[in-house]
Amino acid sequence: MNVADIGRAKEFWGAALGYQSGEHNEAILLPRGGSGPALLFDESDRTHLDLWVANAAEQHAEVERLLALGATRVDWVYPDGADFVVLADTEGNLFCVVDAGG
């Protein structure tokens, strides 16, 4: 979620949803019970969905499945060791498929 102030947004959304801070990332909120979507706050990126998969093999399979459904690859400059693949849905909305094991 794109925000101007990560700390302020985390405080609000944490209280509003009953979420807690992520263990390894200060910009993430997670459901207390472990069930439900995580919220990742970013001060520079557009709001988009991240679809998490368990490992690189699942990531490859999921990317191929989504491409077959009509998603398209996005020309993206990836950092070294990137654990995500950027795609666009049929309406041009960007989203990522993230390797949670990487």
C-alpha cells in the first residue's frame, strides 16, 4: 500500500484491523491469527498485489498459469537476487509473484 508515512500507516491499520508487525520487515503488518492478507507499506511504490508462493518452482508454475490466463510480462529493471516477477493483469494493473522461500 502506498503511504506517505509508514509508521503512521502501520499504527492506524494495525489498530483498525487488529494486525501486528511482521517479524522480518518493519514495513509489513500481518493478521494476528495468521489467516488473511498481509499489508506491506511503501513510500515510493504504487499500490499493487503481491501473490506469495512457497518456492522458485511454484513461482515459475504460477507465473506460467497467470500468463495463460491473460497476464503479461512487464519490462522491469530487477535488482540483483530479486525474489519477485512483475506481471500486469488484463487491465494493465501491475502485480508481483513473490518467492517466499527466496
